[in-house]
Amino acid sequence: MPKFMFAYHGGNKPEGEAAQAEAMGRWVAWMEKYSDHLADRGAPVGMSTTVSADGVENNGGANPISGYSLIEAADLDAAVAMAKECPIIVDGGSIEIAPIMAM
């Protein structure tokens, strides 16, 4: 089955323990629903550093990644359907989906 990387961008950070627990509950429920499709649950990530021929930037880039997951899906449409149900969408974020190419 093809694999796709979900790169999470943005999303609101819940304030207070109750809001944090509610948000975590939504993530747990989503991951349980798609547990057979999660090749790697992933994790949140810190601020990125960009290295290019022009030098090094420590500002997180133009659209900083807030986390990632590796998903197995029949095709891009199936991956998009899973992404639409992801809690980060409800929390004001977005998901960039990229197919993982076989080498």
C-alpha cells in the first residue's frame, strides 16, 4: 500500500488543562480510527532550521511544520479523506500531503 507523509502546519494551541485534554482526546480518537493506516504516528516538532546555498535560517521557514505522520492509503484520494478528519483541521491548521517515493 502506498505511503504518504502528512506534514502538519499551524493549529491553535489549547489553553488550560481541560482544553488540552479535549484536544488530545480528538487526536487519540483519530489515530485509533486510522490505526491500521498509521505507518508512523509521528510527533510534534520544534522550530526548523533551513539550510540552503544562501546560508542558514532559524526562523522555521515560510510555513513551519508543527508535526508529521506517515500514512498508508490506497491512493491520494484516500489519504485526503483521512486528512479531512484530522483534528488539526478543526484547530485551524492544515496538512500538506506528499507521497513517499519508492527508491
